Amino acid sequence: MANKQMTADEILEAIQKMSNEERWKLFDKMYDLYYSKEHLIIKAKRKYLEEDDY
């Protein structure tokens, strides 16, 4: 079975069916994924430290 991309309307419908707790988890994850650069900084530091080990 092929993965079907969801439409914006389908995603909003799914969000409306979620509990408030799950909505907050989703929004936190979306924020981290799209707006927070902290994870990119941590990733860059790790890569730098790993390269420094060699």
C-alpha cells in the first residue's frame, strides 16, 4: 500500500480529533522542527567535536 500524502484539511481534521495534551505535543514538535535552531546548533557542535577527535 502506497503512502498517501495528507491534505491540509485532513491534517486539521486529525488535529481537531486530538486531545489537548496531544495537540500541545504536536505543536511543540512542529515548533522545534521549523523554528527552533537549538537542535541545529547542538548537531553542529557534536559534528565539530567528533571531527576534533580524529
